[in-house]
Amino acid sequence: MVYIIKTMININDIWKTTLDELSKLMQVVTFEVWIEKLEPVCIYDNKLVLCAPTVIAKRTIENKHQDTIDEVLVAVHPQLSGTVIITEDQKDEYLNMQESVIEGGGFVINDKPAQSVKNPFTERYTFDTFVKGKSNEMAYEAAKTVAQNLGTKFNPLFIYAGVGLGKTHLLNAIGNFIVKNQPKTKVVYVNSETMINDIINYIRSSSNEDQNAFRDKYRSCDVLMVDDIQFLSGKTSTQEVFFHIFNDLYQQDKQIILTSDKAPNEIPTLDERIRTRFASGLTLDIQIPDLETRVSILHSKALQEKFNLSDDVAFYIAENATTNVREMEGLLKKIIFYSSLTNHIIDTRELAQEALKDSLSDKKGTIDAIDIVETVAKYYKLSAQDLFGQRRTKNIVEPRMIAIYLINELLSMPLAAIGDMFGGRDHSTIIHARNKITDDIREDKRIKIVVADLKNMLLNR
């Protein structure tokens, strides 16, 4: 059994969950032009009232899309019977007539644990739709192992990464695997904000009913999944309660899965007991995906949207979106929208550049030789001093040569000055490094991808 306990759902939440489902069913252009612009207003006659931006939009939605909206809304929130589409000038009229069950902006529903509850996980986020690469392969394999061996392997599992790199996808993939293969398993999946609010309400409440509901939710589950656990930082009382929740579940061999944007030892003002518990299981990070993985991710996303994405356009997007997957997905959606709007196939770099001209800034940050060396060193998990030094081991020689090549390629810096920078190396050594990487780029696909990745990291900072 998978459930999340809630006592009140805001009408914005009702509409958001409905939108999430509609986005999977509708063409991107239809969704963005007509559906996404609707605004939830209130509940009237057991229906969700939605405000369209114009009379034309209202008419189009009623004629072509309202049946689909109603069907999805009722499937997601069966306590409602459909929608009413209005325009701005009708808002006050409906707000005055709204149902008495609206209290504080929320629509009260009864969702006791015994009832059948919709899968809380995003269904498109599965292990099959997760694109693996060197940057995330270990986290992927660990997540899959945990899903198949709850409570017995890698407990707790702690995954940390920057925004938009896939940690939430992996949480949902684990959840969807459990729902499909172990439906009687009781899973609690929350973000840290929800959990913190639940803990605060638990501490403040004198009601036995509220406290029992809290304990039933967090201490009797089989799997606890918390997204963005770093927000526990600095919250002493909340950490104390969470520590006891963690201990109770851990001692019962219940699976605990956590994500964060930082490693446990980098989360400030975190109780040392909790930090130790986090580190007692398996801790893995997800790095920024390399160029090849980013291109694969784009092709996967395009396939889900039923859009024919050319390699040229995929590489153009991947070269310009180097920080996270969400940024790439946003650029891809704009390409799809632009293609539909103009009724032209966007299949070349030039056309992609035109479509994305408003989204990609032409301003590039200024870089210097130290920036290049530090970026290369970080990419290879070395220090800048390793590259400047005299060691000639294989793991250092390649990044050193690439750093020399990039300095020569991107900056107007004399070869002699580059040699002085790298420990007084002579002119011929610098030329050899530059020429060697130039040849490798032509002949070695791996080096070509590495250099392209580093250039994009430097030029798109």
C-alpha cells in the first residue's frame, strides 16, 4: 500500500496534479497554448472552476479539450465531477458562489489510509526512462538494487547531486518499481519541506489523534523516501524528531532513501548523530553528464514527445546546456514548440540557433588560464597543482595536455608564457602537447567529447 496522508488539498494543488497528467496525454503545443494558461479559481457545484485568459480560449477549450480535462481531473480527484470554464469577468460571480467546503483556500477531502490512493510517483520516471552514463551509472545501479532488496542492501541510500541531474527521477523510479512489484509495501515519499511541517505540527499539537497519525505515517512505513534532506540544516528540534524516526525504521530493517544537493559531511549545522547515520549506508553522487550522455538524454526525451530530433540539433542543445537536464529539456520543448508553430522541421544547427536565440545568451563570461586549469583539474578530479607539477603519470599527463591545448585554443597567450605557467616547460613541450590533443580530437572519439565538454563548461559559465 502506498499513501500520503493529507488533511486538505489546495485548489492549486488539485490543478497542478491534473496538469501533470494532462501534460502526458496532450501534444506539447496544445498543452502549452491552451491548457497550461488556465487558472484555478474555486470549487462550485462540485466542479473545479478554471479561468481562461480570453473568450476565444474559453470557447476553444470547451469545444475541443474540456472532455479530456474533465476525464483526467475526475480520475485524479474522484471527489470532483468535472470543470467549469470561465473568463476573467466571471471570477467574482463564481467566488461569491463557491462551495462552503472551501476553507482557507483548501478543498477538504477524506483520504483515510484504507482507501485506494493514486500512485504518488511520476509514472514516466522509471528505471527504463533513466539514461545512464558515466556520471550517474553507480547511483542508477544502487537505486535499482535497493528497489529489488528493500531494507537489506545499501540502507540508508543517500544520493546527492546538483539541481536537475536525476536524483528525483531515481526516487520516483524506485517508487514506481515498488508500486508495480510490491503493491502491499507501505511507502512514504515526501520532500523535506512537507516532512519538516509535519514534524513541527507534531511537536506543537496536543491532540492524540494528530500525534497518532504522525507516528502511523512515519514510523509504521516500510520505506521512507525524503527528497532534499539538506533543508534539515539548522533545525534542532526537527532534527531530534527525525533522528528517532530514522533509528526506529533502521532498527526494524525498513528501507530509508534520501537525496540532497550536498554530501552528508557538507550539510552545515547538522546533528553529528544524524550525519553519522547518513554515512552508515551507501552515499553516491551524480555528476554533470558528459556531452555524449546529454545527447542520449535529449534523444530519449524527444522520443517521449514523439519528436524526430536530429543529431545536429541534439548536439547543439547539449553543447549549450551543460549544467543540468532540466535546462536541456526546456530548450528541447522550445524547439518542439517552434517547429509546430512555424510548421518547419528544425533539423540543423542553424535552425536550432534561430529557434533558441531568445533562450541562449550570446554573452560569454571572461576566462583566463587559471580558470581553464582549474576546470580541467575538477573535471578529472585532480588539483590544479597536479597539472602544474612535474609528475608524469598517465592520469595526469592527459589532462595537463588538454589544459595546455585549451589555453592555446581559447586565449591569446604566447607558448613561452604557457610553458612558464606549467613549471618552466620549454617551447617544444607545449607545442607537442597542443599537437597531440589536436590529433587525438580527430582520431579519438573520447578525447573529442572530453574537449567539447570542457569548452562548453568554460564558455557557458
